[in-house]
Amino acid sequence: QVQLVESGGGLVQPGGSLTLNCAASGSGFSTNIMGWYRQAPGKQRELVATITRAGRTNYADSVKGRATISRDNAKNTVYLQMNSLKPEDTAVYYCNADVYSVNYWGKGTLVTVSL
């Protein structure tokens, strides 16, 4: 069984930065695509960024130039660094991982961008 645990959320002022972490726990597996999604109040969950095992990245237009996704394959961990945060970045951020074509989700970590 694969479990994803996110950390790093919290309250950030507009213009600030934060880094989210997500570790996949379990044994005997390797993750393929890992990524971050977010869901703002009253809105559908949306893609933020994904990264393949080889390091190929994909970003939502809304975060391009402000977000950097990276991963450590040995640790089955994915990171999301976000800069120049805006109030509209406020959302619950979810980690996602594809493990042998099975999709796993974390429970989410709340990011609030506000004064």
C-alpha cells in the first residue's frame, strides 16, 4: 500500500514563497509521474505541476514562472516551490503519484495567501 504525505502548507503573505513536500511511503515500488494539484473553495481540483521520473515537467499556465517542481527518486519524494504567491493561490494542495498505473492521492495541505 502506497501512502502520500504532504507537508509545508500554511499561511503566507502575498509575494511570499513556500515549499511543499510530499513523501510516498511503502515498500517495493517506484513512482512514475508525480505531481501537485490544488482545489480552492468552491472550485474543482486543478493541475498545478507534474514531473516524470526522468524529470520532465509540466506546469499550469497560472503558475508558470512562479513554481518549480522537483523530485528525489531515491526517496520517492516530490517538492513544489512556489514564489510570488498570490491570494488566488489559496487552496488545498494535493500530492498525486502514479505507481504502476494506479493513481494515489495525499490528504492535502492547506496553503493560505493573505495579509
